[in-house]
Amino acid sequence: MNATNDLRNQVLKLSALVDYGPGAVVSRTLLDHPAGTLTVFAFDEGQGLSEHTAPYDATVEVVEGAGEFTVGGQVHTVREGELLIMPAGVPHSVRARERFKMLLIMIRSRPGG
């Protein structure tokens, strides 16, 4: 395991775990385990992640503001308190029309499963 494990067994306020950076996307890994990862992101207005794919389903929960997610060509606006599950292997991107924070949950499937 790594140094992020000191966050286990604590009540955490997700929006307080990462600060906005001017003109930046800031991230903080909360848990990095062979079974998956939890990462909190803060996107400044106008920032984003270019189109990419992931080998596993990726779930995002917006914890502050709203983000624009394009998944397989379909645009979704996800607001605070909402989830979006992006399917494995489908191209997706993220854009911040306004500042927002999100939790990314990656659960790795077992080989062959």
C-alpha cells in the first residue's frame, strides 16, 4: 500500500480534499489499490481532460459545481450530487465550463471477468 492509506477510517469531506489551481486541473489520489483507485479532481474554469479511453468502467461523482462529460460523442452535464458511469473502452473527455470538483472511482475487473 502507499502513503494515502492514512485517510482510511476517517470521515472525509470530498470537496475539501483538493484545492483549485489557477488555470489547472489538480488531483489527489485517496486510495491506490490493485482492485481500484479513488481520486479527487478540481478543475478550474476552462480546463479539462482530452479524449481518452479507460480499460475499466470509470464512475465520476461531482462533489461541487458541474462538469461537462462527453462519452462516445454524447454530452452530459453532471451536477453536484450526480454520478456518471463511463463504460470501459468508450472514448470520453471532461470539460469545466465552470469550476468543479469530482471523485473518480475506478474499479478494476478481474482478468477474464
